[in-house]
Amino acid sequence: MTRWMTDELGNAGSRTHKYGLRAKRAVQEARQQVAEVVEAEANEVIFTSGATESNNLALLGLAAYGEETGHRHIVSTAIEHKAVLEPIEALEAEGFAVSLLRPDDSGAVSSDAVRCALRPDTLMVSVMHANNETGAIQPLGAIADALDGHGAYFHVDAAQGYGKELASLRNKRIDLISVSGHKIYGPLGVGALVMRRRGFRRPPLKPIMFGGGQERGLRPGTLPVPLIVGLGIAAKTALKDNEARLIRCCKIRSVALAALEPLNIRMHGAPDCTLLHVMNFSVPGLDSEAVMVALKDIAAVSNGSACTSQIYKTSHVLEAMGLPHDAVSGAIRVSWSHLTPDVDWQALASRIAALN
């Protein structure tokens, strides 16, 4: 990335000189690297500023097609990130009908619920890959099967799981995949939208921003070559090192659970269908704010999504799971990565135990 910030300053849209051509080749290589993670084609990748923009483009970009064809119904879930829920709210205000499905207490939405929610006028089904608060992996394969024979477009917000849980996103029935660069240890401020073709047709998206013909006319603006190169390398590395990263995250999880077990914690989400690097739990009788204060010199933990932490409200995800109030108000989210050094989980557990 440093090279493309200091030495290679060509515009990837400039084709009349060698500097632009080199930048274009670098962008194309990154496109291929991002696509390989989900077994897509390089020309099916559109670069954006992150998963939030990708979600908005996928959801709002299909609205015109829905209006033209009379498909004005959207199926999604009550546990989606705000980057999905708020664009859907905007569409609902414009007259689209919305069905938000609730998960069971494992944090996963049933594929049968998706099947039952489908209507002849359903435009899109949008279900996240894995939840950002609980780590619960959604049954994308079963949902794809439930869509068999229906024309609805299938969008997946894969910010949390892209490059980590690989198999689900390779299902060819998934039409649109939102990707975030920093979630796979790439740079902040870059992401992608994968738009799989059905036969020879791409999803009929319309741009939601205007001002240039970049990215097949869907995302105007000069491409940030250094960020795109960084995203590409991060995607390539995530694919190459996937197994080793999973092993490391699993080891950390095992040590953490062993240390926390004496506290009789309540896990929010079924352990066998959650990401290995996310854990959401509550301790009976303890408020999350008290736990966070007690742990501030040991570990950086939270009680919800970072995107909503400036104004704390109880988690809409945990409430949708039907958890009791004390579990929701006491919920602590802990996450780590393959890069996380060894944590003194016994000290962490002792500090929580001292609060009782």
C-alpha cells in the first residue's frame, strides 16, 4: 500500500499512459483476489467504501427494478446490522412491504421461516452471514435451497464472515455479497460488493450515487488504488491462512470458556453455530456496564455493536432472540483474532467474580 501511496500515483481510470495502466492492472489483480474467496469472477466485484455502502447499493439499487416489475416485498431479519435495517426502513417508507424474521434463541433464523415469508412479489431476501454481536452463523445454504424456483434476489451482508467462514458464501444462489476490508485486517475505508451473474445477467442494480462511469457505472469516483490493493492482499492472505487462523481462534475460545465456566455464564447463541472469534455472554446478577468498567485495564470488551456504542441502547439482536431482560442488560461481547496475544483469562474471570 505504501508503494501505491508514494511511488505509483496513477489513476486506474486513465488508459492513455503507463501510470494509469499499471494502476488498472493492480486494481484488476485485487478484484481477482477478492473474488477468489467466494469463488466468483473478477468482473463480478465492485469496489466500495465498505460493507455499509455495499449494503445500501444492494438494497436501494434494486428498488427501481422492483418498482418496474411490481416486486415490492423484501424479506430480511430482525438481527441485521443497521446498515441493512435502515436502508430497508427507507424502502418501507417508499411503499415497499417488509417482513423481518426473528431468530430462535440460538441466534439463527430458520430457513423454513424464510420459505414461509416468500410471496410472488418478493424482490429480495437479505440475510447476514454471521451476526456482529453474537457471532451466530446463519443457515445460508438452507435459505438458498428455500429460494429454489423463486426469482427473489439473495443478498448477504458478509462483513463478519467473509474470509473466515468460507463455504457458505460460495453458494452460487447468493446473488449479492457485501464485504468490508478492515474485518479481514485490510485497510479501513474500502470494501466490495460481489454481484454474481445469473446466466449472463447481473443483478439489475441502479446507482445510488452519480458523477462518473467507474465500476460499471454503479459507483462513481476515482478508485482509491492503495486501499483496493490492501483489500486484495488481505483477501488473498485470509484465504491462504484460513485454517491456521481458525485453529488459533479456536484455541483462544477454549481457554476463555474454561476460565469463565465457574461463573455460570449464560451464552447467547449456540456454540456449535457461531464464529470462533466472537462470544456473547452474561453473568447472572451483573450489569454489563459494571463488568466493562472492571475489565478496562485487562481487555477491551463491549455490550453491543461499535456502530451504536455512542448512544447505548439494549441490543436489538438479543431482544429479537427473546432473551430475558437481565440477560440482555448484562450482555458482554468479547472478540479476538489470530493476531491476539495470549490473554490472562483467569485474571479476567477473577475480576468478574469479584463483582458478585
